[in-house]
Amino acid sequence: MMKDLDKKRLAEIGGRIRKVREESGLNLHELARLCGISAPALSLIETGKRDLRVTSLCRIAAALRVAAGDLIENREDKSRARAAGKRSGYELGDYT
């Protein structure tokens, strides 16, 4: 069973994929053909309803000509947090 946080992450990644695809001027079927993933499966990925494998993510990123990491996380927010001097680390309280 998928946790709410996992669902949120999948939706965010799917949203970034859709945004880059649209900015690239590609429709769903064109990207599907370029990365070798069916259009229905790609649609489910973009809406966050399907978990994708690392290999699929890499194929999508290559077809969109972006780094896979750019699809996984919003790099703009990360750079803003670093610029603001926020310290990031590990919170292990939940695991001990």
C-alpha cells in the first residue's frame, strides 16, 4: 500500500515530467514514442498514478533532454534554500 507522502512525490515528479514535455512542445504520444513507453503508461506516470522505475525515468529524461535529477526534485527550491542558509541534514528520530 502506498503512503500519502509517496503518492505526493509521484504526483510532483509526474507534474514536472508533464511541464517539461509541454515546454518542449511534445504531446504525450510523441514523448511516448521517443522514450519507448506506451502513451497510457506515460499518462499514468504524469498524473502520479503509476510508480516508475529508474530505467523508465532515465529514458523519459533522455527523451526530454534533461537530467533525471531535474525530474525528481525541484532544483530551484533547493538552490533557494541553500542561498537562504538553511541547513539540511538527517532527522533520525523516527528511526530510533
